[in-house]
Amino acid sequence: MTQQSFSPREGVTIAYHKTQGTQPGVMFMGGFMSDMSGTKATFFEEQCKKRGQAYLRFDYTGHGVSSGKFTEGNIGSWLQDALDVFDELTQGPQIVVGSSMGGWLSLLLTLQRAERVAGLVCLAPAPDFTEDIYHLEFDDAARAQLAEKGIVHRPSDYGDPYPLTRQLFEDGRKHLLLKDEIGIRCPVRLIHGKQDPDVPWQKSGQILEKLASQDAKTVWIEDGDHRLSRDQDLALIDGVIEELSEKARGA
């Protein structure tokens, strides 16, 4: 499948890979500073191809090969990217799979597109992570630097330090989910490793308590880390995608 792109808004180009197939389709939403060439995004694509199931992966603006600068993006702009992709490039019911920050964005997207999201799979989901970082991880010096310079670089185990901007935190406060009920009613599966060093596994328990859905469950991976990219993790997640796909078909 060759890479394609489209321009949903002036000055914006979003790159994607789309596989045609049966419904429900699967749409994958990656994490903070990740891209659509990652292990999970490509593995689920291959699995969907084997099943003849439609699949879509894409890069948010400022990520991968899409246009824009990472430091100019925020939760609201990346959510708009996802909504544009969902509206323009998918048809019919979808199983939305969101990883880490993509878990936050997938929850937000599902709230806005409830009529077409047939199931939601959140992998180490990180809703409200900007508030967690600001209040629980930053010290006074980091908060002062953010206020004065507009950016703080946070060390990462996955590569270069993360550039965290003041506007990322300010925008994040407009999209917080865990203070009130989350009015999602489709089937939801929250998959989280209990050895996750980046997003505490208890976060998925907090989400579960807030969800309106009567078909929402947590799936704990006792020795799983944040990436959930080992063979056994991928197989488990793919099984959950299959389960929700069958539900959507009424099987």
C-alpha cells in the first residue's frame, strides 16, 4: 500500500495509509511524537489485511511525514486531524484504536462521532496527561521555565527529549475528560500494562469508572510496559479488535 495524503484544511497535509476491506473498518491513532510506521500501527494493518478488513493509519500534523511543526500542535489540533481523517477517509462503522495520547484523542473523537464508532480500544490511554505532567511531574523550576520561555524539554526513554510547550498545556485544559462522566456508550476495552513507567495502569481504572458504556472492560497485562509491542501483547490486542469487530457485525 503506497502512502497517500490529503489536505483537509488550508496549509495542512496529512499523510496516511489506507487498506480497503470489509466493515467495520479499523482506524489507528498513535501516541505523542510517534508515527504511523510504528510496530502496532503496521502490525494491525497486516492483521486486517489477512481478514480482508478495512484499515487506516495516519500521521497527525507535526508527526511523521505530515505537514507542520510538532511544537505548534496540541490536543485540539491533533483531534481535528483525527476528525478530518475519520470523516474524509473512512466509511461506515469503525473500531477506533488509540495508543497513549491517541487513547485520549480516541475518547474525544468517539464523543463527537458516536454514531459511527462501533467499538473503542484504548492502549495505555493517557487522557489529561498534560495536567498530570504539570502538577505531578514538574517542579517549581520547570513550571517557571514554561511560563517564562514557553517550552520545557522532558527526557524520554524512546529518543530525543519531548518538547512540551506552554500552549500544549493551555489547550489540554480545554479537553480534560476525567472530571465528569465520559458519555461514551459503545463497547470499550482499556488495555494497560501493569509495568507501564509512563502512564500508571490505574489511569485505565479511572477511565472505566467514568465511562457511561455498559460494555466497558479493562484488560491488564501483568508484565506489560507502555509500548505493548511484544508479540504476545500484539496478539492479545488484535484478539480484542477481532472481538469488537464481531460484536459490530452482530455475530
